[in-house]
Amino acid sequence: MPSIADLLRPIREDRARAGVTITYADLARAAGVPSPHRIHKTGDALEVLMEADAAAGRPLLAAVAISKARDGAPAPGFFQKAAELGLYFGPDRGAQATMFHRLELAKVWSAYAA
């Protein structure tokens, strides 16, 4: 049985190729992440994938997953994990976080452009 991370990867890659984002809830639903706590499970799996992307020198594909409640920005865990990986140095909200997310999205969209 594939891991949740394995289920998320192709959906995120499709969104990256299309140059669009997806909410955590829609990503969890599209991947068939089981309840309960499917958003939390999705977030945990995204962090695993962030580790793999960082280790491989790839842009953080997790940037395409956003929080509906944060006006198009990822949840704080995205920024905290990026900081843990040495890729981001700043708060998990505000102008600096917004700029980091936009730059990471641009790298993702460029890397996955058809």
C-alpha cells in the first residue's frame, strides 16, 4: 500500500505543471487520505516530501499546497520545516513568509513547466 506521501506527489506535480496551487483539504481529498485527521496526515506527509526535495536540491513542491484560512499561504508548518532544513530564515507569517512562498512557487513552477 502506498504511503500518503506517495499519494500526494503526483497530484502536487500536476498542480505544479499547471502553475496553480491546491488547498490542503482538496489535496487530502484528491489523494484519498483517510479520516480522521486527514489534514494533519497530509501536513506530515508534505514535510516528509520537503525533506526529500531539499536533500535532492529540488524546489519545495509542498509550496503548491496552501491553507484556505491563510489567504493562499501555506500553514506555519511549511515555513517551520523550511527553516529546519536551512532553507528559510524568518517568521511563519507576514511579508517575509509571503515573499519566501512566492519565490518558492516560482521555482516550482519553473522546474515543472511543460
